[in-house]
Amino acid sequence: MTTATSQEDLDALRATVRDFLEAVSGEEAARELIESEAPFDPKVWAQLSGELRLAGLAIPEAYGGDGFGLVELGVVLEEMGRSLLCAPFFSSVVLAATTLLAAGDDVACARYLPGIAAGTTTAALAVTEADGAWGPRRITTVAEETSPGQWSLTGRKSFVIDGTTADLLLVVARAGVGLSLFAVDRQAPGVRAEALRSLDATRAQAQVTFEAAPATRVGEDGAGECVFGPVLDVASVCLAAEQAGGARRVLETAAEYARTRHQFGRPIGSFQAVKHKCADMLVHVELAEATAREAARLHDEDPAGLPAAAAAAHACCSRAYLFAAMENIQVHGGIGFTWEHSAHLHFRRAKSAQLLFGGPAAYHERLLAALGV
């Protein structure tokens, strides 16, 4: 359990992150990266992780971080979702760091987490395979022990976020008594990462193939399945925060356009149909923010309620972001459908985020299971 941060400090954190991202990583910067096919800007990443220390915000102090919780991290992710940040933050700080901590391997944590906290090591979690499902029963990648403490991985992982740029790959594979977690150097022989074309060009994804790739086991033999639940809960809460931030941004964009765009001698926001669209967007966004922030609070203060809250937050925020992104396009009319406008970037991010951990069917099943239904 972490010490609660005051609302004043959370507001100050939000203002600092927003000012930074608006200055160096707004929607136009995202478009430039997409057109250049660069996954992220190394200078922005160095500032974000070095000067602002955001990469180490929620990593324990023992491993070089600042030891804050998901409440504080959620504020940062809301702002990153708002700006469509292109950076390996979600893959390294949310997925990889959470997985290392959940594995309970002090040696691996001491080896990898300080670099992740400093931003000098980027990491990715490789779980999903051809069908994209986040489930232990679908994993076919295998690991064989070649000598004491040394393993060899063979298989293929798909939809690995930032898989082409990560220094460290954390891979779930079948070995020994069941599933285990392995650390793999992306530059090691037998590792091949290929970029995938995806709906959301602001979040790089890859297919990673292992052909007798050298690996080191992280955690106990057969403990890989145990990390699925905790990691997916934290990842869902963090993704919900990012979605809530994006939803708030498209609501503000739609409202601003409705105030300034005139038709028939009056702002289009004065027409009842447009008013209703903006009002409906506001209801969805307010609910999304509330569920994401409550799930983060439960993680830090009452973990027993986290599984249900995490699934509910992801479901609510997925629906809200996609709804707001679609309505934003409608409010903008013809220009909202063009490639030159940023509305489609948020729509693509919203749809991709909705499907990231299996889609509506998967997170509704997790919610029902957490509620005991």
C-alpha cells in the first residue's frame, strides 16, 4: 500500500505532464512520427524518463524508482492518452515492470528494473500468439533447458507492443511443470522482430519469432501462469486511464469546434442535435474517468476489489473512448473524415485499445468471473 498523494499534488503532477507533452509531443508530433515510420522520439523519451522521472514513478524505491502507486501513474497515463504519446512507456513501465514485480524474482528485479526506471532500458512483454488472446492455455512457445540456468526458446509471439525497439523481452513460454517467464535480449541470436501494420499507428506492435533463442528464467519454474491475473489487472487499469484521457481530449475538441464553427449564421453548438452529441459524450467521459480513478485507488488501498474494478474500468473506458471518438468525427462533419484531421488518430487509438487485451467478450468474461457469476 502506498501513501495517498493529496489532490493538490496530483493536480500539480497533471499540469506538469500536460505542459511537457503539449510542448514536445502533441497530436502533430504523433502525426510526424507516423509519417516518418519512427516508433518514438528518443529525445522526448530521454526527457520524459530522465528529467521528469516518469518511467520510475511507480517502480519501488529499492529498484531506483519513486515508489508511487497507480493513482499517480493513472494521472500520467491520462495525459499521455490525451496527447497520443508515441513512446515505449506502456510496454516498459506498465507491462514489463509490473510483470517483473509480479514474478517475485528479486535478482531479476534488481537487474532490470533500475534501467527501466531510468529509461535507459526499454522492455516489452511477449504473451499473445497468433489469435491475440491473453490466456495461458493458448501459449505454444516452448523453452528447453540447455544447461543449468540456461534456456532456449522456440516459438512466435504476435502483437508485442514495442517489440521491435525493446532492449529486453519478457516471454511467457511452456517449460518444465507449466508456464514460466523468461528474459530474452532482443539482439540475441535466434530473435527476429518484425513490425506489424496495425490500425493504431501511434502504438507500435511487432511479431517476434524465437528460434533456439538464449533465455534466462525469471521467477520459479511453472510460476508464469500466476502472473497473468495481477499483470492483466494492472494493465487494464492503466489502459483505462489512458483511454479516459483520450476521451476527455476528443470531447474538448468537439466542444471547441461546436463553439467556433458557424452554419446559417450561428455556432453549430447551438443546434439541438449537436448539443445532444456533446452532452452524451460528457456523460461517457465523466463515467470513464470515475471508474479508471476508482480502480487505481483500489489497487493502492484495497487490492481485494481490484480484479472486478479493473475489468469494469477497461469495459467502461473502452466504450467511452470509442463513443467519444466516433461522435467527435460526426461533430466535425466532412473535415472529421479526412486524413489531415486528428480525429481519426483518436478513433484508431480508441478501437485498438478496446481490442488490446482481447476485446469486449474477454473483459466482460473477466468481470463476471471476478464477481463470481
